[in-house]
Amino acid sequence: MSKKNNNGQKPTKEFVFQKKNYLFLFIGIAFIVLGFILMSGGGSDDPEVFNPEIYNFRRIRLAPTLILIGLGIQVYAILLNPHKKNKE
């Protein structure tokens, strides 16, 4: 059952997300991908040899922080309401 407006026109279909939402979604995805890229590597070709590079700052602190920031941006992008008017 479709509802009609007061003037008899069919209602317009509108997307839930707007351009601003998608922009923040892609920025968040970029942060997450960059975090996973920075986290990769550090292994050794020989399983008998330990490589301490796996515990450096980039893999332990920087990459997970970027991933968490990206997830926060994703949540913000989902909750962002572009239709909300500013009260000025």
C-alpha cells in the first residue's frame, strides 16, 4: 500500500545515506585498509628463526590505532544525519 501526499502526487523515494555519509564511509575504509597494510609483514622465511620486527611500533601501536579510528569514522558515517538543519 503506497501513501500519497496531500496534493495527490506519489511519494519520492530517497536514499537513507547521502553524499556526505558515503564520503565518511570511504574515508573510514581507507583508514582500516591502511591499518591492515601496516600490520602485515614482519615474518621470517625460516620458521626456526625469530624475527623481532613483528613487535615493532608500527605493527603493535600504529596499525591497530588506525583500524580503531577507521571503525570510529564508520560509526560516525552511519549515524550522521545529513538532513538535520543547523540551529542558528
